[in-house]
Amino acid sequence: MLSYDQIFENNRQWVSQQQEKDASFLEKLAAGQSPEYLYIGCSDSRVTAEEIMGAGPGQVFVHRNIANIVNNIDLNVMSVLNYAVRHLEVKHIIVCGHYNCGGVKAAMQPVDLGILNPWLRNIRDVYRLHEQELDSIEDDTLRYNRLVELNVVEQATNVIKTAAVQLMYEEKGFPIVHGWVFDLHNGMLKDLKIDFEGILKKIEKIYNLTGK
């Protein structure tokens, strides 16, 4: 187990290693950030954004919550999204779930989870939208993992519904929204290859916020 004191020793070693590779590392780090990626992922401690992407400090703007939910009345995720799009002008937005997600499994249990109930209902709503497909999958693990994928697609669609994304894309041609799933068993990222432009066009009639 990682002890509390070891964390600070690890930090000192990290600073030393970074400065050995680049003497101006800290100067560059303090100068500001201009990441091209916004990563919206799950809070699960096993799924660390920069590590699985092979990215370094300053390259990825990160938001994480239980089951990578993008809820339009969650001021936290909406603030992150707006700042990343309007001010940092990220080129890509990634919604990343992971197989065997505890949040997804918890959402499908018929139990009262207290304050988690309204949050996990977002996932129950995804199940409702895809009930026929999911109920046709007999294996519980496969059903949950498919729900993980469908949840990523739905949350990516929620990103596309926002004014910040629609207006910036119309003006500059970015950001592009992606959906990924991380597989804990093999360590690989799976690109769900969501059709960003297709989804944008599909939802335009109801969710268009560009004023056109």
C-alpha cells in the first residue's frame, strides 16, 4: 500500500526526474496551459486519464465523476466543459468509461443508495432508452459492459447538446467529441467511433442553440 509519507517522497523524486529530463520543466509548467484534449472520465482510482493516454502535464484537461456522467444541471461538469471549450479552446473532447464500472453496476441494483440515487438515475435512464437491446443480452457481465458503452455514447451526446460545443464547432470547426472505453483486463482503450457530425445533425432540430 502507498503510505501517506511516501506520497511526498514520490513527489520529490518526480520533480527531480522531470528536471533531469528538462531543466526548464517547472518554468514551462508555471507559464500556463494550452491542452488540446478535454477528458471526461470515471472517478475510479484504476482509470487515470494521463497515464492511460501516455500524456504529460499540460496536455489534458480532466474532469472525473462517478460513471462519467454529463448532466446539464451539474455545475461542476458544465463549468469544466465551458472553460475547456470557450477559454482553452480544446480541439477534442473525450468521454471515457470503463468496463466493469462500479457505478453502472450499482445503478442496476434494486436498492436505495441514498444520495447516489439521483446521480445513478442518469444511468438507469440510459438503460430505459436501450432496454430492448440490453434485455436481449443474457450474460450479466456482457450486459453491464454494453451499458457502459451505451452510457458513454449518451454522455457524449449530452456534450454535443451544449451551446459551447455547438457554437465553437460552427465558428472554428472544433472541438470534435469522442467516446472511449478503457478495458481493465488488457489495459487497452477502445474507440467507440461515435459519429460526431451525424449526432450533431440528428439532434439539431430539438437541441440547436446556435441561433440559426
